[in-house]
Amino acid sequence: MIKAFGCISFLFLVSLLLFSCSNDTQGLSFELNEGDLLFQDSDCGPFCEAIEKVTFGYKGSKFSHIGMLIKDKEGLKVMEAISAGVVLTPIDSFINRSFDIDNKPKVMVGRLKPANQVLIPRAIDFIYRKMKRDYDDVFDITNDKYYCSELIYDAFKSANNNIPISALKPMTFKDPETKITFPIWEEYFEDLNYPIPEGAPGINPGGISTSKFIDIVHLYGKPNGYKE
């Protein structure tokens, strides 16, 4: 019961859209492939802190965002669900959003195992059909809106004949230490005039990062919580 929705809230995603570091993306000598999943530990204040307290990914990593790589005529881009909805983002802009203490991007690369690579084209087609869909600000897995990990979950579930590559878990918006709802979530849902979906099924980037369908193949920097 300690799994949250695991995707950056639209309230601060606007700032991520506006923020693209002038640094060159570090470590991009690693060869990325279409269909690779980018797991990100974003620095987004109280929202990310609340998410990170209740979600755990590969080797303890605290991921709060995820996107998938595609190739278009301009090169690699990231398919992601953010405040603007389902969009394509330049890879440099995505990777340069947050950095560890060594000034390296807090991003890991997940790659579908060889036997599962066949799912990638169909997953990409699914996301293309969902382009410009609204962001799912209430984290409802049943509507036709999308938060980041929900988009990836639904894309590969559709590609895999309705078999998910990662399991849904009950979401929680409560501090695991106090068992009290994080104040930031109380304010968030109050502003939306929507009940807190405590216990509703959801998916988060951390959960996907531990999927048996993928391998973690590269680490640009160290996300919070990561242990060798």
C-alpha cells in the first residue's frame, strides 16, 4: 500500500517545460535506442519529496518521471505525459532537468529485453494516437487522460495483447511514517475539488523500472536513493 501514482504533478511541470539547462547533456556518448525508457529523478520540491517517500525503483532509486524514446525526422525525442499533455520533448531538454551532486543528469535508461523488443513499434503507435491528450491531474487510470507512468503502462499493455509489463498497485498519498496525508496533496486535491484517490489502482516509474520485461542498461547520474 505504499505506492503512489509516481508522476510529476502538472503544477510544477510547467516549470520543467520552461527549463532547459545550457549545459551539454552529459554522458550522451551512450547509444540510445528507439523504445528505451528514461527514468528520471526530478527536483520538484514538496511534490517530488512526497512521491519519493512512498515509491521505490531499481536499486532503491527514487524516480518521479518517465518517458520513452522515439525517432522522428529530427532525431531522438522523448514521448512523455506532462502538464501540456502527451507531447514530444527534445532529449537534451528532458535529460538536463535535474542533476546529482556530481552534476550528472539523474536519469537511468531502461531497455526492453530482446524477446520483448517486438512490443516497441506498437507501443509507439499507441502513444502517437494519444498525442495532445490532456494530462491526468487526478491520476485516474480509467479515463482517457494520462500521467507519465500511466502513458507507458497503457502503451505496452496495448502492445502486449492487454498484458501489462508492470503491475498496478494501490496508490497512497500518506506519509508512511505518520500515516497522515501529505499536506501538499490535501491542498492539491482541494484545489481540484476532487477526492484524494487513496487506495485506487495506479502505476509509478519506480514500479516500471523493476519490471521483468526490461533491463537497466545505463546510468547517467545517481537518482536519490540509488545504491550500488
